Amino acid sequence: MTELKYIGKPARRVDALEKVTGKAKYIADRKLPGMLYARCLRSETPHGRIVQLDTAPALAVPGVQAVITSEDFFEHGLYGFPVKDKYMLAYQKVRYVGEAIAAVAADTPEAALAGVQAIICELEPLPAVFDPDHALDPDAPQIGPDRPDGKHPNFLDLLIVRKADPLAEWERSPVKLDQRYSVGPQEHAYIEPEGALAVPTREGGVIVYAPNQSPFVNQGNLAMVLDLPHNLVRVIQPPVGGSFGGKDDLVYETSAQVAKLALVTGKPIRMVFSREESLIASYKRDAMRMRIRLGADPDGTLRACKFEGLLDSGAYASEATFTAWRASIHAMGAYKYNACDVDIACVYTNNSYSGAFRGFGNTEVCSAIEQAIDELADAVGMDPMDFRLKNCLRLGDETAHGQVLTESVGLPECIQTARRLSDWDRKRAEYSAPRTTQHALRRGIGVAALYHGTSLGAEGSDYASSTISVEQNYSVDLTSGLTDYGQGSRTVFTLIAAEELGVRPDRIHMQRPDTDTAVESGPTVASRSTMLGGNAARIAAGNLRQTLDFAAADLLGCELHQLIRADEAYVGPTEEPVAWEQVVDHARAMGLALSAHGKWTAPQITWNHHAGRGTPYMAYHFATQVAEVEVDMRTGVVQVIGFWAVHDPGKVIFPQGAYGQLYGGIAQGLGYALMEQITYTNGYLQETNFESYLIPTSVDVPEITAQFVEAPFSAGPYGAKNIAEPAMVPAAPAILNAIAHATGRRVRDLPANLERVLLGKDLTKGGSAKACKLGLKT
Amino acid sequence: MLIEFTLNHKPVMVDAPPDITLLELLRDHLGLTGAKEGCAVGECGACAVILDGRLVNSCLVLAPQAGGSDIVTIEGIHAPDGGPNDLQENFITYGAVQCGICIPGMVLAGEALLLKTLTPTRAEIRTALAGNLCRCTGYQQIVDAIEATAQQRRRQETGVRRSPGT
């Protein structure tokens, strides 16, 4: 292969300039003449029947132009994938505090709020379920509708993996572990709250500017609930101020509300959430309770894994069943077992609702299994690095699901590199030495290993499309149906297209998705953009390159194989370079089309849900992260003082972006491990702004040393796999393992807040409905 | 009420209600949308501006309090030719930008620090950024960009001071 010019080299993020100058127009920065401001009436009851909903008083409020309810949508606005269980505005019932019931459009934000407060909404409280352990009790209050299969209506799904008989193998194992772990919900905490702007069109349709993850999913939902043909619904992607899985369902809901209001009023409508509304109304990472039984031989050979998880989906399904599937696939960690069972059940409760969040189930289970692995290593008396190296997946191994790993397995190298970079052996020995009890500050070092399946896997059909064309001014226009909400995919696609086409990246204008100009590419989720969208861009650019090569050969009077490139220029046997623009002109003169399309479909893989066996993903990202902590034994404060991350994302396309994903993912994992706490007291969220929901600041995050082990994947563009989610997943267990090493005590419930670290238990705290009720009025 | 102050090196006079915040004044009355509302309670720093040389959260400043002050927003940060200045250029070069919503505040936090010192340690840079939340980057490349700018400006300053003697 010829040397790469742009792939893997320092590059400028395509949208960085508009962002550093403050010129990027996010949704809240967009305003149209005559635009109205929208706001939702939201439930202040965790579970209730709507017995009266009278919007007439709101319409009497000066400035209020329209009010809508579920009656204004086709089939009351029922939507949701894969489970269709939610309404764009609540219908008949509310199931969580913060659920939208009606939406008001008014001349000013103040009038919209006054309109919301004027609506007469009577909710008859229903008994609620807040403890997922009791969601399936025979007498538990019913949250979901009756199920046709006769199962408990609060039951959503059960996802399994099966290999041999792990309980028998566990009984026979000389060294056993049986422990329970839990993780709480986590808020995405994108700094840009949710919003959307709808503009009615002359043809009776609507244009929606929405900071959403998947514009085509949004378009499909809108067409469905507005009862409009797809061609009358256009969704345009503005810059998105962070998402991390969070700008799916709720932004589609917001989009439907403003779109309907725009159609009703004939005016542009914008809705932008306050931080309180964002925290109260938005879905979270699911809470999960887990029991893990592991068995090993005295020499440290892992034998059995029995993993049972209970996922709290909250009031609606959102992505919970997919999340639970990914959780089930990764629950046993990147290790070999003789026998392994995983069962992840998901249930409805009235604790807000759970949806997609970076790592998508793996973040939850990895924090448990990687602690369990450390505990078992301890029981065997082995160093955690040695234990992982002894049992980890290697090239040619078969996973617990029955998949043979035939390529791109960089895990052993990741473990060894992280060990060396972090000076593990010296620090582990030093911090393990007996310490005097008076020592207030104790240090520890911990590790976690990871594997994370690329893209959707057997969750669904997996494809993406790109279009490319040469414009009159010789710039190149590139589209993708996948969204860049900050992760850098537009830059990745630009670099790939530049490499294929042999032009400078700054010649390429990588468009944001617009359902009128881009081609549907599936959802922007599952860290699938680089591989799926990257391959689509590679194919599209390759197709255009072929056209230009024909033109160049014709112009230079030579055969295709005689062409070489000198930067952008083409050179033939005469060694006289012709500029790329000349080749473009010649192609036009020849009547050739200077536009192309590229679609890539991932190799077919299958998973048998009933047998719990199959090939869940086409490839895996592997990684090892090491955390060094200092724990103040007087206060429980944990400072992460060092962090090392060694990842195998396949080929790195855009290095600054890939490092940025790692650093940012680790920071989110650090928050998940130590400080990010979501508390529902009888369904009422207690943390309604950033003064109570703490996310890591620049002084909480240590200097991070990151390195890539690039084990190429043959089907990935230039060998690339993925990075965004795996960056976060192992950070929390690495930190938890370091805390256990420092203190000698293990915190098995996340986050490891001050009291859990200091006292080993939760302090009873009061909680009330007050913050939520106030937050919905500010 | 009439509020007069210096905004991005130019005098401005604006008629606005007295009970709005400086953030609302900038965004809704002056059309400057570079400062963002992330929390409205002074926790996130997305609305940060430089007021009389100090970094402040404009969501916590009442608009009338801006009267008579010297305010710099992200729209006032640029090179003489209108392009990105050295700090903004380093944000791009070091990969410090992801979703970008916090970046105006981060650039201003960097500028406010560099007004005070051109020899900050990385720990001092982190402390200067501690009031600005970023959910994407983990801060490291932002620290890299500010550190590199401090070094470049220090070299330039030294160069300027030396130049008469050379």
C-alpha cells in the first residue's frame, strides 16, 4: 500500500473554526422573524391517570397562540423503537415525573410559561413502582399495558448468553466468588440542553432543525405522528452541543411537539429546555443490579461465570432492550470460560426512564465484572495484570458466545503496554506494602480490561451511505446520513474521502445531515460512524476517483495504470502534471457525471436470542485502562492522580479526534465512578442542576497518558474499528479497583461517593418533590 | 433603561429591561450568541465573558451591572485580520474542540488567565478552567492549547523586549 497522506496524520476538525470563534449556530442561537416560543406542561406525578386536561384557559392567556395534547397527533403520537410504548405527549396516563402532557406556543417564553400554568390538568395518582426488584411482584402496580403473551406487564425482556453448565462448573471450582454489584443512573449532561426549531412550509409540510442523533429516525417519527408523507418532512442537523446517546427519543419528542405547533399556527416554533427541564425530563443511563459468580482453579485459570442482571428501564422501554442485549453480550468480560451463563432482565418502574448512553450496557456490566475479576485474582493470590493476561481473549480464541476471533485482537498487547506505561509493578508493590493506620492519604493502582463490539452487531441491519460531487468552483461536496454531534465523524469522513480521491481535505465540504440531501444510513449510535460511514465515504470517493481517472487517462492519452499522482495533480507517461481542475474540466467536457454514491453494508452476522449463542459483532475494540488514586481516609475524597489508557481501535484515522474521544470518555467514566449520582425519591429527581449533579471539572480529571495499539480490521476503512464508547467503559472499574487497592475495602455500588468510600454504606438522606416541582417552573 | 458600556472594544448603548441578566442582554438584545446558557445558575461557565479583565459568568450578572464596564465576549476575540487568534488557532491544532458548546467560555477562560500570567503551570491552567464544564474533551487538549499559547506569547514578548537592543 502506498503511504497514506491524510489518514492518521494531524488534521483540523472541519467545524473547529466556527466553534472557536463563537460563530457556530446551535439550536438556541437560531431565531426567525415571527417565531413563537414553546414550552411543555410536564407531569409532577410519577404515575397517574389523566382525568382532566383542559387547555382552554391557556388559550385565554395573552400571547398564547396554540396548545396541543396527544389528541393532536395521529394515534395519539405513539412511537418508540424497538418497543412502541411512548407518546409524543402523554395519553391517558403519565408514568414519570417530567413526562410531557401538553405543549404551548406563545409570543414570548414568559407567555408560554403562563400558558402552561393556566392549563387545568388533573392527575389521579396511581400506585407506583420504584424498586426494580419488586417490579415483577404479582401484586405490583401495572405500569405497561397488558402483554399478549400473558407475562407480567412490567416485564420488558430477558437477554441471555449460554455456554455449558456454569453452576455445575462453579460448584466444582476450587476458588469461588459470589458477589453483588450495582450501578445507579447517569445523566448525559451535554452542556447544550435539548431543543428544536420547526418551520412550516408552503406545501403544508414542516422543516425541523433538531440537535438529534439520527435525523432520519426523527423524520420517520414525524411523518408517522403528523400523518404526513416523508417528502413533506425535512429534518436538518444544526451543530449539536453534545449527545453521548442522549439526544435520541426526547429530541424526537420535542421535534414532534414544535412541528405540530408550527403546522397549527403557521409560524416558526422554537423550544429550548432549561437545565432543570433537561435533567428532569430526559432519560438516563439505566441503573442495574448484578450478581456475579465466578469460579477458577488455584493457578488462576477461569472456569465459570454466572451473571445475573436486573436493568431498570424506568417508565418506558426506549432503548432498554437493546441496551440489555449489549450488556448480556459483554457481561462476562473479555475472558475465556469453560461455562458461562448471562441473564439480563429489564423491567418497567416509575423512575424516570432509561435510554441510550455511551457504552450502552457495557459501561454498566464492565464496572461489575472487572471488579469481580479483581476480587477473584485477589482470592487466587495473583496480580490483577497477570490474572487478566492468563485468561484474556487472544487471536484464534472462541468467545463465550461461540464466536472465533480470527483477526484484530489487540488485548494482550494493550494489557502489557498499560502495565509498562503506568509503571504498574513498582507502584502495585509499593502501595501494597503494609501501611500504618494513621496514614491519612493512601494510594492505590487499579486496572480494567475491555472488549466492546463494533457497531450495531446482530441488533439490526447495518449499513451507511455517502454521496460526493464536484462543484462548479472545484470544491467537493460530501454527505453522510450519520451525524457529528461532536465526536469528529465529519472530519473522519473528510480525511477518508481526501485520501481516496487524492485531494486536499480543505477542498472537501462535509455537509451536516439533512434528510433532503443526505441518504438514510441507519442511526448514529453504537460508535458505528467511523466504520460504517467511513466505508461509505471511501466507496463514494473511490467511485468518483474512478471517473476522474478515466478523464485523466483520456486527457493524457495514456492507460489508467500509467497514471500517477503528484499531490492533487495527475501525471502520465509524459511526466507533465495536469492540475486536478483540468481533469475535472476534461471530465465535464467528456460528459461524465462528477457525482457518486457509496453504500457499505456490514457483513451479515446472526445471533440466536433463544439459544443465547451466535456471532454478536463483526469485530471488537479491546483496551486496558489503569487508574492511580489517592484516597483521603479522613474524608473519603478520592483524587485520581494518574491515568493510562491503551486502546485497540484498529487504524486511527483522525488522531486528535481519537485522543479527544479517549480523554473525554475517561472523564465521563471518572464521573460515573466517583461523583455522578442520580437519586429518585419516590420518583422525584433530587439533582436538578449542576450544583447538585456534579460532573468532573478540569481539576478532577488527571493528566492522561493514552496510546493506541492498532490491530487493523480487514472490513474497516483502512483497518479502522471504533473508539467513542469503548473510551469510557473501563474507566470506572479501573478507578474502583484502585480505591480497593488503596483502602483495602471494596465499594461495589457506583458511584463511590464520599460516604461509600469512608463508611462503606449510604447515609440516609431526605428527599422531596420540591426540586422537581420548582425546576419545572423555572 | 439605558445601559452603556464598552463591548469588544467599542462603546455601546442599549435600552433594555433592568431585570435581565448580562447573558440575556448579549444574546437577546445585542444579537451576540457566542455566550451560551448551559445552566443559568453559574455552574457551567458556558456563558463566560471577560468583564474588566476578569472571567465572569454572564448569567449571574444583572444587565445594569454591566454599565460602565469593559466587556469582551468571544465575538471580540480574533486576530487583527478577523481570523482566529493564536489561542483559537491552538484550540484547533491541539484538537481541543469537540461539540464546541463550551468552547467560547473555554477560550475566554484561557484569555483571562493569559492576561494575568504567561507562565502558568498545567495545574494552574486547570485551576483557571475549573469553573468551565466540558463534557466532551476531558480538558486535556484544552490545557495543551492554552499551555502552547502561553509559551508562544512569552517568546513573542521576550522577542519584543529584546528587539531594541538587537
